[in-house]
Amino acid sequence: MSSERVPVELCKGINGLEKVVLREVRGSSAEVYLYGGHVTSWKNDHGEELLFVSSKAIFKPPKAIRGGIPICFPQFGNNGSLEQHGFARNKFWSIDADPPPFPTNSSSRAFIDLILKPSEEDMKLWPHSYEFRLRVALGPGGDLMLTSRIRNTSTEGKLLTFTFAYHTYFSVSDISEVRVEGLETLDYLDNLQNKERFTEQGDAITFESEVDKIYVSTPTKIAILDHEKKRTFVIRKDGLPDAVVWNPWDKKAKAMADFGDDEYKHMLCVEAAAVEKPITLKPGEEWRGRQELSAVPSSYCSGQLDPQKVLMCS
């Protein structure tokens, strides 16, 4: 079927919601719902799903979709007057037919530009003018790139201040067999202890209970090693100094209506974020935050953040 190779296709998804399917020639793919500007699928060239979406996810506005890559804007978590994680993930985005020039080093044709602007209703809730442009792109090697450009469009001289995260849910085989590298020895704010500040101990982060931490001043590269799947996810980020690590574990999982009781075993959120120090833009200023996700085969290679090295030792 020729449509299999169309790089960008707009079609209907669950409950008739519009989605964009991106396809790369070698077989990798991604899906983005216009509701929330929300990436809900990222598959490698073997067709394996790399993101976690709950089997109980509710694809029905105004509920946010549980899983994939929700966008937290203009507020991460409950740090402010808005609903949890802000409203960008609960809004219908538009396809941006004519985005401003976009410096890119990728030759891929599999990308889509979306835009979110405040409605009159939104202005009552959060009286700030902005344009939020999001590009979702699939690279030739199957890497998934999300670039956010947020501009303060105020004509009244008002500052625009916000926090932000790509709340990425990675699909893992078994959370107890997963480790995260790149955050050792860093400071973090523990959301389970009133955002108290601690310093990470140990060589790598492993999981045996609920975790909800905001690591600050993090490196531009973080790796998630999935021992059982012999797969390493590499997150590269730019403009996003923080990294949130979250797994709800059993009690919280049972308390969430849109999350299966045992699904915590098969997911891990590692979120490129700007949370500790909010971003402030003067009128006309633009902020850019980017994350690039890749999945590479790996053996249980400690300390090897470079994917080429991960490949070499597998």
C-alpha cells in the first residue's frame, strides 16, 4: 500500500480525534494528536513501540492523554495557580502551515509543525499573549525530535513567565531491571518530601519504590538502560536544564483511573524540563527547548552515554 510510505499523513485517531502520522523510509514512525500537541506513539524500524501509553488512557477532551509525551506548559506540576501541568496538553493545537524559518540539520521530510495561541477564554484564565510553536520530526535513523519555540507576543509590555516539561513516558520491560545514567551526584528536589533538596548518591538510579524527583542543572545527555530488552534510550536536550524522574509505583497506580494497576512496571518518565528556575521572556523574545530521543541496542554497559560506545560494547 503506497500510503505506508507517505512521510506525513493527517487522519482520524481514537474517538475521531485528528492525528498526524509521521513515517520514515526505513520504517520508523510517530503519531501526534492535535489534541494536546501530544505525541502518542514512536516506533522503531521493527515496529516496536518505544513510548508507553496506558491501556486505560482516555482520549476524550478535556482529559489529558495518559502516556506518550504530554507537554507541560505554562506550569509544571502544581507550582502555580493553574491546573496540574498547565493547559497545553488539554488544548486543540493547529497545524502551522507557514512556520518561521527553522534551522535544522535533518534532511527528513517526516515532520509536522503545530501552533498553540491563547483563545479569549484562555486569556481570562491566564492573561498572557504567546505563540507556542512545536515541531515534531523523525530523523533518518528513527530518532524523535521535539522542538518548542515559545514567543512572548504581548503588545502591552507584559513579561511572560512559565515552567515547562516534555513529560515523556518511556516503555520499559520491567522497571526493576532499568537504570538511569547521567544524573549521579546531582542535586534534586524530592516531590515526595515537599520539594526538599537532596544530593543523589550511588552510581546509577534504579527503582524499587515510588520516585518523583526534579534533578537540577543536569547534563545535556541522559541514558535509560533497559537490561531485559537490551535497549538504551538516549535523551539529548537543549534549553532544558532540569530532568524529572517519575514512576508512581503500585499505590498511586491503583489510585489513577486512567492507569492500569500493574502498568507502573512497564513505564518510566524521564522528562526534559525547565522547572527550578522559571523562564521569563520580554515582549518579542523567544525561548527554545528541544529534546531528541534515540533508542539503541545495548548490553548492560555502565557509564557509556555515547550511543556509539553503547553499540560497540553490545
